[in-house]
Amino acid sequence: MRLFILFLIGMGWSNFSHAQFVKHLIIETETGIEEIAVLNKMEKKRFKKNKMYTSYNGSGLITLQGEIKGKLAHGTYAKFDSTRTLLVQGMYFFGEKHEEWKTYHSTGELKTVRFFKKGKQHGKSKVFDTEGELVMKTRYRKGTIKK
């Protein structure tokens, strides 16, 4: 596996006393490439025991409950197969899935569109077949299907 560091961006948040730094990584794996933004430096953060957090530990991405191992995922994420076809696209906010996440069929056609809030599915979720036809639509609220 090879790792490339693209660039550093200084970012500040009002709830932290020091500026945070986001490092953009490109990780080559056996099955393709992953691009992820991680916090390079972070002041102490409390992790809730019942939540899942994603981080980069030097050998790949890892999602753990209530803790992190390595640098916390924070920012854009994309996964490509070996032919550089986009498979997954989304955003992390302090280790949790955030906002819109899309997955794609190996043909490049849109497969799913899901929205997340604080790491849980929240809002509309759509599933498409390989021809691009909508086959399922669901609404979530805080990770639970809304009826």
C-alpha cells in the first residue's frame, strides 16, 4: 500500500482553542484507491461509547465504537476501484458520516443516495438499479426507518 499526502489546510472551529489541520490522503489498496481527509492535529475530544468513529491508522481506514486509532476522518471521502471508477463518495465530520453519501455500481451508474446526521442515516434514502431506475425510497430519522 502506498500513501500520498496531497496538502494541508489550516481550519479553525469556534469550539476549539487552536486551529485544526486537515491532511488529505490518497491510499492505494489492492482493490483500488481511497481519498480521505483526516485531522492532522486535534485537541482532546470525548468520544461517545455508543457511536461509531472512522479514523486512519497508517495501514487503512478503521471504524470503531467509542474510540479512534490514528487520525480522525474529517472532510471528504472517495473510493475508486482499480479502473478509477468512483464507487463511494461522502463526507465525515469528526469521524462520523455526515450529509450526503453516494455509492455507485461498477458501471459508474448511481446505486444509492443516503443522508447522514451525527453518523446515523437521517432523511431520504434512494436505491437505483444498474439501469438508473429508482427501485426503493425510504425515509430515516436518527438511524431508524420512518413510517
